Amino acid sequence: MKILILFLLFVFIVPDGFTQERNEAKPEWKIFFDKYDATGTILVVDARESPEKISIYNKERANKRYSPASTFKIPHTLFALDAGLVKDEFQVFPWDGVKRGFEPHNQDQNLRSAMRNSALWVYAGFAKELGEEKTISYLKKIDYGNIDPSTESGAYWVDGKLAISASEQITFLQKLFHNDLPFQIEHQRLLKDILIVEAEKDWILRAKTGWEGRYGWWVGWVEWPSGPVYFALNIDTPNRLQDLYKREAIVRDVLKAIQALPLNK
């Protein structure tokens, strides 16, 4: 009986991975946000070390849920592949002829270009074909954020109730890196391939931006031979389009500071 009580105490009292003592608050990273006149949070998990090192700027915000916006294209791609809505990265989705404000959206897309160009209309088509019931099933399967795809209008991952925190983004990315999500390994590998932003001989940067209008994301990881360095950034974007470059700029400055990206990148 005493052993059982001790076990239960351990299970319910030991904090999760992003709140353990080995986590390190990084108030000094404020300089990177101040440099770009930005307000937000960044969480970095450096798995090049053992145990992995978890660094957080603005921990309170890192645990607050926001609309995932286009970062949701990461799990959404797995949903579409699993449901057979898309066969591979070469399948073409004909442009619907609707003129949109971002010119790269106004053309035929495949899975790779839809991810790179963040073509919402392609993923809106996936959402329509999947339906809410199937979507909820997938969200539960991967324990994604608040698991609520309801919306009064617009895409549920931008304008609806779906929400996720920076810390939850990292947890999801870690599972994806290790092919540990409940989907075919081939699909997870394909997804990681179309997430490549930049690569050199000894490192690969895989990431996705997101923008809800009021705030923006950049989430992903840098792969090194010694291990991955995961990151999730969320910032306010009061100046809208003018603020979007700040997402990548801040993350790159942080990663360079911890030698997770070369200084010339």
C-alpha cells in the first residue's frame, strides 16, 4: 500500500518536461525581441545535450494557447495523407481561379508548394473533405492543443477556436522528429521533407510560419549530427504584414546565440 501511495505521489506531483528544474529562464533573450520592437515568447529545446536543455523566454506566454494559424499545416498534412486526400508531394491541386492577395497562391499547387507558399485554399479543401467529426478524431489522436476545430466562419485553425501553446507545439514536433506520431512512418518522413527551409552539409532547418493577424508563429527545429534543436516562437504583430519578418529574424538570432545556426545564416 505504501509503495502504491508513493507511486501515485510521483505521478501526480512530478512536473512535466517543460517545468522541471533543468529548465532555464532566459530573460537576457529580451534583447532579441527589443531589437525588433516585438513582444512574445520563444521556447528552445536543445537535444544536442543529454539531458536536453530547455530554455524559455516569457514562460507564462509559452504556456498560453493561441490559434495555430498556418503552423497547423504540419499536422493537417498528416491528416490529409492518412485519409487518402493526397497521394504524394507530386499530386497537383488545380487553382480554383479565385484571385488572392498573395500572388504565389494564384496558381496550381502540390503538397510541397502548398506548404512553402502557405496556400490556405488547398488546406481548406482538405478540411472540407475530412469534415468536423473526422478532424476531431485526428486531433484527439495526436492530443493537439484544445482539440476544438469549431468555427463560425473561416478556417478553424486561423479564425476558429482551435488553439495550442508554444510548449505544446514543441511536444508535437518532438514526436514528429522521432516518427512517433500515430501515422505511417512514410507520411511522417514526407512531411519532414517538405518542411525543409534551408540545409547545408551538417545541418537541416525544418520549420513553418503561421499568422493569425494579431500574432504570428515560427516553429520547427534544426537537425545536427549531435541532435535536434527545437524552437517555437510566438509574437504579437500589431503592424500586421510589416511585422512578419520579425518571426524568423528573432528565432535566427536566438539560434545563432546558442550556436544552433551558423552566424552567417
